[in-house]
Amino acid sequence: MLRKCPKCELNYLRGNETICRVCAAELDRKRKKESDPDEIIMCSECGERPALRGKDLCEECLREQKRQADLEMHADKVRSDEADDPIEEDFSEEDDDSEE
């Protein structure tokens, strides 16, 4: 009799299996990753350079991400400053015309 995998509840188990083959393969990958701390993990953004330990990105991509965040923060500040400032109009030309 087939029954669903207790871990993913998607795949079916055969015989005396405790988890499905898909979940078993995923667990094996996690164990290998944890057991090999010297494994080089590549940057998830560029895929060209090794990621920093404990991070998903390499040093260069982290710098770029920080730069983009700083630019966005600056742009938000400028937008809010512009919204707070009253519109200043230059009436000096109109004054010159009315004197004539």
C-alpha cells in the first residue's frame, strides 16, 4: 500500500521507506554541505567569485549592493526634501514689466 511522505506530503513511499527519495536526496545534500566546511560556495549574484563566509554574495557584489542601497536612501531623502520645500517662484521678471 502506498502512503505519502511525512516530510513533504507530496511523494509516495514504497515498502518500508521512512521518507521519499526526493527528501532523502535533499537531506544527503544538506549533510554533505554541513560536513565539508572548506567547500567553496560561489556568489549567488554574479556566480563568478566565491561568496564570503556566512554570506551569499562575494565582496564585490556586497559592495555594489551597499552602494545601491545608499543611492536609493539618498534618492528617497531628496524626494522627501523636495516634497517638504515650498515652491519658490521667481517674480522678478514680472516686477520689471510692471514698472515700465
